[in-house]
Amino acid sequence: MHDLLFILYTWVVRIGNIYVFIGSFFSDKIGKLNKGRQDVWKKLENIHHGSGPVTWIHCASLGEFEQGRPLIEMLRVKYPDSHIALSFFSPSGYELQKGYEFADTIFYLPSDMPENAKKIISKLNPKIVIFVKYEFWWNLIRSLTERDIPAFLISAVFRQKDYFFRPFFAPFLDLLKNYRMIFVQDKNSSDTLKHYQINNHMITGDTRIDRVLERSKEPIVDKRIKEYCHNKTVIVYGSVWQSDMQIVEKSIKRFPDFIHIIAPHDISNQNIKKLCSMISSDSWLYSDTDWHSNVLIINNIGMLGSLYAVAKYAYIGGGFGNGIHNILEPAVFGIPVFFGPEHKKFNEAVILSNEKIAFAINRQNEMIHIIANLEKSGIEYQNITEKAADFFSGNMGATEKTASFLYTYL
């Protein structure tokens, strides 16, 4: 049963490799992933020349990187001579952070084939390996276990419905038990692991909270944005998809005196043109020389986090598709945050909506009604701001808790 599962899993990975190869001819994003995987061995060839012990951190994409980042930077300060290797699965993370100054080597993680796992461990010879949140590369974890290399999982979330808790996947649970420690975000995750006799875990919280708190202290807001939004009520629509645009359009019509800043998840020219066609009002792009309407579309990557500093309200996209994007970035500024119904697997969204700091909406007019009421009642708005401050102050410190445990292995 044990060997059969890994044979089947490896065949699934092989099929994924074929998909990546074929997809690279049709998608620029997949093409970057394919090329990055091909180039990784050359990049790792001379990693140990003049380097100290290797601490390897793996993140799926940009969101997971933001969770791992405060820990990386804390480890860098504590152990300045260590060699920090940072790997990504997705181009969305790698392409934005390939110049990250606190990592010594940054690369795409090759597909999870047994031979790749053994080869990369041999190249890196890591002292410890840290996976972030949802990253379960079973062949790699198996190889780390066989080599007795300490592996950790941080800011993790577990639910009863996770596939590896089904009987057929029992061998994967054995690998979870081989982590030196799993740092989970909440009690529900802890209770789930206990139910399956996985006791090598502790509740530390979400390291991303430390990250957004740090960034919110001194947000770097573009000068043009500051002038554009001066003395205006601003709604920022972050990481929006086409499925979010009906809500955006209704909001623009209902609040014509507001500034509406739209930051698409996909900033390709084709998608930007499509989004513009879905807006009946005049709209301008950030890259335009002048902006002559109250609707601005951000056609670059990297600005979104700072835009929330000038917003009074925020809408986070993805909730009418596969799932919402980062809601902690806007919430840390004490502003009401809105998102669609596909948010249940995100702990912070559930908690903040239960506390009435954020609002999950199912229909297009719900956000409009809530904003209209908040505009009438300054007290209700202030209550949200105060509750948000209490939430973040009460949930900070996950990075320090995690790092303190890791120090014994470094």
C-alpha cells in the first residue's frame, strides 16, 4: 500500500510535467515555470562556494512568501553567516522576488520526482528545510526523512476534509509525523492533527500578521496616488478578476464621488482591455500621463499593499471564483474589507467576518448597502477600526515563537 501510493503519486507528477511542457508553448507564465525548472541545476551547481550552513525555505507563491518573509529576515539577523536558499513553485512568486535581498540563492523547485528530490538535497545539503502553509511535496519530504534532515512546516492550516486524511493516503500521514515540528495557525488545525495522532505540532499563529503589521507602520505610497486621492473617499479593489467586475461596476455607479482604484490580479494587456470594457464610466491606467476620471486601473505589480493606506474601504477579489486573495493587507489599516463567498478555507477571513471587521457578500448589492450605512454612521466605522486594531495586536508574535524553536536546530 505504501509503495503503491508513492508510485501513483509520482505518475501524477509525471503527468503534471507533461502539462507544464505542453503549456509552455501557449502560456507565458507556464513557459517561465518550465524554463526556470530547466535552469535550476546550473544555478545550484556552486551554491556551497564560500557559503555557511544552508537554511532552505520553500514557498508556493507570493502569498506564502509573505508568510515566510518575516521568519527569513529574523533568521538572517540571528545567523548572518548562514546561506539562505529560497525556492518557489509559481512564477507569481519567483518573478517578483528573484532579487530578494535576504536570500542568497533563489530558484524554482523542480517537480516532485524522487530523482529530483535526491538530487536537490545533494546539491543544497540543507541543515534545515522549512515549508510554508500548504506545501506538501511528498517525495521530497520522504527523501528528507530518509536523510534525517529536519523539516518544518510553518503557518499551517489543516481541515478534516484535507485529502491526505482519507484512509488511502495514510502513508502521507506518516510523513507528517516525521516533521520535527508543525507550526499551526489555530486550535482547529491542532485538534484535527490530534485526531489523527499527529502530535508534533504547536499553535503559533500566522506569521503573515507580523509581516502586514510591519509594512503598515511606514507604507510607501506613490506621490501621484496621494495627490489623486487627497481629501477623497477611496475604495481599493484588490486582486480582482472578471467575475468581480459586476460588483465593481455597481459600486462605481452608486458612489460617483468616490475614487475607485482597481488592481487586477492579471495585468496582461488583454485582461486590462477586457476589464475596461466592463466599466461604463471613463477609466484611466496608472501608466497614463494624466488621470481625468475617478476610476483608476493599476496596470503594474507591487503597488497594491501600499494603496490600502489611502483607502476607506477595500474589496478583495477572487471570492466569486476559486478563492479570495490577501485580506490582511487592507484589514491592518483598520478599514472595512469586503469579499465574495469563496472564503471559508481562509482562517483570517472567517475570523474577521465573524468579528464584523470584514464582510462576506453573496449578492452584488450587499457591499453598496453596507458602505452606505457606514457613511451615515461614523461610530460604526470607528468600531470596525478599533476591533481591527485589537485583532492584530492580539495575534502578533507568530514569527518570534516559530524562530525561537528553530534556533535549537541552527
